[in-house]
Amino acid sequence: MILTALAAGTTTAVVAEEGGGGFETPTPDIFWLPTFGTSGDWAITEQMVWGGVSVVLLSVVMVALSKNAAIVPSKGQWLMEGFYNFARNGVARDMIGTKHFLKFVPLLFSLFSLILINNWFGILPPVMNPTMGRIGFPIALVLVVYVVYHWIGIKKMGLGGYFAHMVPDGLPGWIRPFIMLLEIITYFVTRPLTLALRLFGNMFAGHMLIVLFVSAGAYFLTQDVLFKLLSVPTFIMAAVMFVFEALVQFLQAYVFVLLSASYIAGALADDH
Amino acid sequence: MQFTATASSVASLATAEGAKMPLIPHIPELIFGLVMIGVLYWVVSTKVVPNLEKAYEERRAAIEGGMEQAEEAQAQAQAAKQQYEAQLHEARTEANAIREEARAEGASIVTEMRDKATAEASRITESAKRQIEAERQQAVVSLRSEVGTLSTTLASRIVGESLEDEVRQKGMIDRFLAELESGAVRPEKVSASAPAAAPAGEQPAQGELDLGTDNPAGRDS
């Protein structure tokens, strides 16, 4: 199947060459990296492999660093605690409140660490590909959050109570159905959709930009002197994009868990 | 360029086998995403979070224990301070009492000493007075006997006769002294009567001459 992929790539290149430009702009196809199995609907992609590696890596490192957790932390435990406290105190406790937050810390911390490392895969050799640039992964994560916040809301208030609590008190009777409609759309459509698309879109676009600058710089090097000179600012721009992406990738992981925590907090809230 | 790029994208869309529109999820990835978060959640919730939370709990307990100890120490220090202050107050009161006592005692001592000194002084004065009186008496007595002797010698020289006779001598002297004391005999009288008596009697003149220094009559005799 690698052969087929290569063949497909060659075909594309050939087609582009025949187009006359010589430079092939990156297309969404750069995210399509089937590695095992067929290259069809059930292909195992490179992102899945790296995603699996990230889970193993995170599990091993985090278990090792927290195994001998003591009152006086070792250096490793200290680092682990700093990372853990960011999700625990900075997100879960601040958003959900000291009363209920501890129950949701494992989920939010898992989400944060998983998204963060997979986002940073986008700029880390040898991966150089953000896992979340494939929409399937953000959808999976959002599905978990979606089920969790609806589940705890319904468990707490009952199905009717859950829907009733979406509409704030003290509204005139005639406006309540409209608000209810809007809130239902928010709760069941807008929130999961934006949560998944925000993460996906940022990773997708960021990776496209980096590939564009790097491939353009590399292409310029193959051309005559003027273009070779032009490759310098292009590579500088690529480097800037790397730093910028590192920030965006962190921020997206943070925003994802922050919003997840806020949805959970909203479902748990006693009043609006 | 723009056109060729689009053309190539379209071409690649058409040619890249299995590639879908970016927003269509690849089902194995979606399922594997669920597996990933599931596995990681299991590891985190059973192996990572409990350990860390346990350490946090122990740390909190240790800190609270430390706080309790510190509070206890502070309470002890407070108690010690109060005790110390009470003692200090007591000592100060005591010192005041002692000072008052000492002052009173001093005052009484001063009064006593003053009384004693006054008594001593009066005693000394008294004894000095007595001594002076005694000495005066003694002087009077000795003067009296000496004056007697002197005047006897003087008289015997003047009158040229021996007044050895004790009784006569004593009687004469006593009489003379008595006259002196009673004021019957005065020095002025003697001196005034001397020139008047001189021609009348020989004895006063001679006495005068004897006492004086530049009288030729006296020198003759």
C-alpha cells in the first residue's frame, strides 16, 4: 500500500509538473497518510500510530513520575505536579469549583495531556504531524465530553429538569420556547461542533502553513540564485511559524479542556 | 500559478486513493481516538491521579500538623509571656513597696539621728558649759588665792611690814574682796582719792609712788 501511495504521489507530482509551475502547493492530502492495511476506509493511518505512541508514552512517563509520590516531591514528581496542577487547579478547580471538581480531574487531565502532546507532535521531529489535524480524533474526544456533560446534567436534574434549567427564570412566557430552542441548539449542536472544529481547524491550518513555507523554501533552493536568496526569508518565516504553532498548539489544548470544564460546570450549576 | 495550484489540488483529489474531504472523519481514526482517550483515562484515573492526590492529602495533613504545632508553640509562648509579665508586674510592685519602706525607714532613721544628734549636741553643750563653769570656778578660786598672795606681797612691799600673820592677812583680804564685790571700793575712787589723800596720809602716797614709775617721791623711799 505504501507503493500505491507512492504511486499516487508520483502521479500527482507528474500532473503538477505537466501543469507547468513546477511547485506543488500543499493540499489537504498531506494529512492522508495510510500506513498499514488497505489505503481505503479501514486503513490505519500514521496519525493513529503516533496517537497510540502518545498514549503509551504519556502512560509510562506519568505513571513513573507519580508512582512514588511523596510529601516532599522528587524533581520528577515536582515536574509532574506542575503539569498536573495546571489542569487540576488552573482548569478544573477554577471552572467547576472546589466542591465537585475532583471527580472530573482525571478526564480533564487526560484530555489536556493527550491533546497537548498530539498537538506538539505537529512541530516535533520525527512526527511533524499534528494528530488532531485529522477530524476523527477531535470528534472522538468531543464525543466523550459531550456524553459526560449531558449525562451528569441529566443525572443531577432529571431529563425534564435538565431541559428546564437551560431557560433562565423570570422570562416572559412567550419568549421561553425560543430561548429553549436556542439553548437546545447550543447544548446539542453548537458546543460539540465548535469544540471539535476549533481544535481541528487550528491544527489543520497550522500544519498547512508550516508545510507551505518549508516546501516553498525547499523548492526555491532548487531554482536559480534569486530564488535561492528568496528561500532565506521563507525558511525564517517557517521557523517563526514553528514558534507560533507551538503556542497555538498549547493554547488549543488549554482552550479545549477549559471549555469542556465550563460545559461540565454549566451542567452541574445549581442555577444559571 | 493560482490556476495550476487549483488544478493540481483537483487532480490530487481525484488521484489520491482513499483520501477524503478533510471534514469527513476517517472511521478507524474516530474509533481509535475513543480508544486512546479511554486507555489514557483509565491509566490516569487509576494510577496517576490517586497517587498524586494521596501525596497532596498527606502534604496538606503535614502542613496542617505543622500549623497546629506552630499554633501550640505560639500559645505556649503567649502563656510564658503572660507569666513573665505577671512576674514583672509583681516584681515592680514589690520593688515599689521596698522603695517606699526604705524611704520611710530612711526618714525615721534621719529623724532618729537628728534627735540623737540634737541630744548629743545639747549634752556636749551642757558638759562644755559645766566644764566652763567648773573652770571658771577653779579660775575664780585660784585667782582668789593668787590675788590674795599677790596683793599680800604687794601690800607687804608697800607697807613694808610683813603680813605674815595668816589670820590677819586672810581677814584683810576677805574684807578687801568683799568691798570690791560690793562695789564699795572702786578703782576711780582709789585714783581720785590718791592725790587728795597724798598729803593727808603717807600710806596711799607711798602706794601710789610705788605703783607709779615717774614719781620722785617714791624713788626716794
